Amino acid sequence: MSSSIKSVLLATVFAFSPVVVAHAQEGPPPILFTNVDVFDGFGPDLIEDANVLVEGNVITQVSTDPIEVEGAFVIDATGKVMTPGLIDMHQHVMLNPPEGTAAYQTRWDGAAGGAIAIQYMNDHMLMKGITTVRDIAGDPLDVAKAIDMGLIRGPRVYSSGGAIGQTGGHSDWAGRNVPPHILENGLDMGQATGNTWVVDGVDDVTRAARLNLRRGAAFLKVMGGGGVASEFDPLEILGLAEDEVARAVEIARDNGTYVAVHAYHDESYERHLRLGTRSFEHGFLISEDMVKKMVAKYNETKDIVWSFQCFMSVKSFGSYDSMPAFFTHEQKLKGVAAGEGVRRMSKWMNEYGMFIVGGSDMFSPGLVEKIKEDITCNVDAGFSPAQALKHWTGNAGIVLKWSGPKDPYSTYHLGQIAPDSYADILIWDGNPLEDINLILDEDRLQLVMKDGRAYKNTMVESDSIMYRPAVREPKTYP
């Protein structure tokens, strides 16, 4: 609630209930959702006719028995479905200018990139129910700080800082004719904006990794092979060398966190699986045998995850003509290859029971507006609606906690409707476990709550004191 709305509410309570005022003066009143069907982040079935209590920014009770709390603001959610806030586990919030990764070389500076990021993070993420993002290549760390301070609105951000890759690899976004001395000094715009690191050798990896963590990165992102959205690197190449990967993993472990890898094929995945990488992005060209190895590793240790970028691989890379207009001919050919491979390997991941999270990898105009189609794409690819939501809620929340002491939001759980979880809550008019496509209808999303504050609320009349979205009062930041 905004401070003005809160004042009206407290004044009303003061006039009619002196007993409640004593409680209300300690902070905003508890919010009690009653008679709501709950997807708790894991499923597969709804908890029917549940009651959920939010106190401050945390969920404190979830029960099918009545909950009685003096002074609570009660929201009757009969016939509605509550889910956790959505978590996009593969986002690039700083890469949203029209030309994608190449944009900063010729057309935009970092300030423009940040301005575009802020607009999209509010309009196409937070207000559409994405309350947390794992930014996995780029440097939105000061944007994240401004969100936490209440200066701007957006989702929580777990960031890797600049992606770490070799010269000529997937994090090398400079033009072909940029002079060597510019590249050697890290002065191309990709590196100058902090969105990427171009490294060669263990010492370079050490410095890049430690500087990312010094800036506040929650984990590290490295390039293990070629990529579609970059110019110099066929998908078949390997990325960082073995000693470079080992150093990145060592530094992450020393800081209590983990490494995520961009890679596509067996040799890259095998190297990173052996050396201790924990989050495996893409992998659309890996074999059935590699899928089995990953599942066996997960079943043994519970410490690795596959991150599925469904829309971009299955839909955007579905054909040569469907890919982004700013891709070159060679990039589009790489996309077609990835799109063909993902249709096989995603079925194997599902069949053999891999631990999975979901991430859109959707950036630039025309794509970022469609982020939630990555979730519905999971169902098109053979997963159930409950699995698709689990990838974007409960499973995602587990992986975020792998950041350990680097976790910027360590107090409570994320991605769950359960006690001791952040009050990141969505309420839908309808059941997405029966019809996943209803999440694309913004009118069906009636409440967006992040950190205990309502940013969208159409469950009440427009003249209600609970109608307007929250405005966080600015706070100090260490």
C-alpha cells in the first residue's frame, strides 16, 4: 500500500477499533487471504480452500483451518488461485535495446540501457507477475540496488555480473574491426558497460570473477561454447579452457556460491559437469547419453540443474524466418540447429526426471513483452502445467539459495507459498493448472504482491482504499 492509502486505512481503524490501533501502529496490518486455492510452488495439486496470512513482507501461516488474527485486512479469494510470484531464471535485463548484444557498440550507451531495463522490468516483468529474475549476463547490480531502495519499481534481481568468456567466444560482442589494443584493455562497450568480460588465461578469469563478486554478483556465468546471438563462435566450439573453468568454479566455491554455464553440446557439458559447474543453460545439442549422465549426477548429489529456455529455442528458433531480425544469416543458421536439437533433448530431460528451472532468455523489443510465453511453451514441449509452474517457482527458489552468503535476499524462501517465505504472491481468476494459457491474459492476473506490497490489485472496487498499487518509501542502503 502507498503511505497515503495506509494512512486512510489506519485512520479508519483508529476511529472504530482502539484495540487494533495498538497493533497497527507497529506497522502495516496483516493481510489474510481466505478460501483461496493454492499452488504452493511444487504441486502437483492445489491446496483447496486455504487461508494464507501475510505479516509485513513474509508469509507466516498457510492452513486449511481458519486463521484468526486481530486487525488483519481480510481478502476473500473464493474461487481464485494463488501461486508464488514467477521467477525468470535466465534473463538479460541490460540487453534490451533493439539490436540485442551488439547494441552498445554503435547505438546506445549504458545509461540508455539502464533506462530501457527499468521500463521493461516494471511493465513486462513485475506488473505481469515476475517478481524475481536471475540476470545471467549483464550488470544490472546498481539497478537492483535502486529497486531495493524503493527508488524505482521492478522485480528482485540475482545477477551474475558480466558474463565471462574467451576472445572470440560468446561474450565477445565487439565489432570485427575493433583494434586489438582496445580489446586488450577492455575498452569495447560490452566490457565498458560491465555487461561482459573477454578473458584469456587463468589470471584474467580470476580478476573478472572476483570483480563481479565484489560488485555484488550472486553467482558467476561463464561461456562454455559457442552461441547463437554472437558473431565469431560456431556452436560446436568449446569456450573457456579446463584450467579457466576450474578457476571460476574454485572462486565461486570459495565465496559459497556457484557457476552457471552457457553451452550447447556434449563436450562442453561433460567438461563442466566434471569440473563442478552447477547450473547448465541451453544444451540443446546434447545427446541422450549426456542427459542420462546429468540425471544420474543430480540423483546422486542434488546439486546441479538444467535451465530450459523454451520459447527462444522451440519458438523463436523454430525456423529461419522466426528468429530476431537483428541476427545475421550465420546466426540464424545456428538458431535453426539449436531449435532442431531442443525438441529431442527436452523430451529426454522430462522422461528421465532431470531437475529443471525455466528462464526466458527473451530480450529486445518484440520478445521481452512475451516473457510468460516461455512458461506456456513448456507445456507445448510436453511438460504438464504444474511442472511448468514448478520450473518458474519452487525449483527456481531452491537454486537461488545456492548463492549462499552471496544471496542478496537470504532471510526467507522464494518461489513458495509456505511459512517463512517472502510474500511474493499472485492471484489468478482461473486455474492455470487446468489451462496454462490463462497466465497470458493480464486481466486474469488480479493481484501482484512482491515483498508484502500490492503492485496490482483488481480484486476490489476502484474506489477502495486497497485499490492503488504500493509505493515503497525510500530506505537507506549500506
